[in-house]
Amino acid sequence: MQYPPYPNTSQGGPPLFGGRRTHGWTLVLVTVSALIAGLVGTLGAYIRASGEAHESLRFPDEDVTVTSCGRDGATGRPMAGVRVTSEAARRGTYVVHVVFRDVRSGKGRGVDAGEGGVTVADLAVDATASGRVTGPVPVGGAAECELGDVTFESTRAAREEPSRGP
């Protein structure tokens, strides 16, 4: 059996791979392109996964509304009525803060008149509760009430209650 002759490069024969030399630029270009494509692909996958993980995320302030805002005639302090309708997956305690402003004393938005809070303890799923928040200082005119920070803390572990499915 005869084999074809192999080029003998040690004696100055033709190169094993003919063509133009690229001095490594092709390798650099391919490597950089692969790195960029990998980073873009990873970033896209992260954004997609992050969106899917947070699409049903709820914030406690979505369950709270300020139903009334006024001034107590006897003390002159601002008062706000709040309603909490629990849309949480399990029962829990809401801590609601309301920010008060004195509209008459300020130019434009009003002067800060403090903050008050109310706690709605152990509210069941789909239940509604109302509360009243009173400001710390009297206001000279009309009061403006704005929902501040709302926190929710579950009072029951997830495995103790059956989950609400969609």
C-alpha cells in the first residue's frame, strides 16, 4: 500500500496550510465576538428570568387607601381615615404611616405637619379593616394627607395555610 508523500517542511518545502497569514487577528476577532455574544445572551436571560420571577410581586401599599383627610375641630390636629384590604397570600399585620401637611401655612405644597401611624394586626386574607391616623401637631388650615410607608409582616407560616391559587 502506498501513501501519498507528506510535505517536508524542514527542508524548506511548501507550507502545510497555504494562504495568507493573519497574525492571530482572526483568533482575536472570533474570541472577542464570542465573549460579547455570551455577555449579551447572559444579560438577556437574566432580564427575562427576573421579569418572570417578579411578575406577581405585590407591595403592601397597594392594599391601603386613604379614605378621608381633615382637621379635628377640637384639637386642630390633622386626621386621616385609612382602609386596608388584604390581598396578601396569608394573614398578617400592616403598619401604615400617613404624612400630614398644613396647606394654609405653606406656599405651594404645604408645610410638613408630621407623620402618624396605625397598626392593623393579624388581618386575614381578603379581609378589610379601617383605621384612623391622627397627626402629632395642630395645623392652621386645611390638612393634606398622603400615604407614607406601609409594611406587612406575615403572622402565619406559608405551610400552615393552604395557598390561594390563581
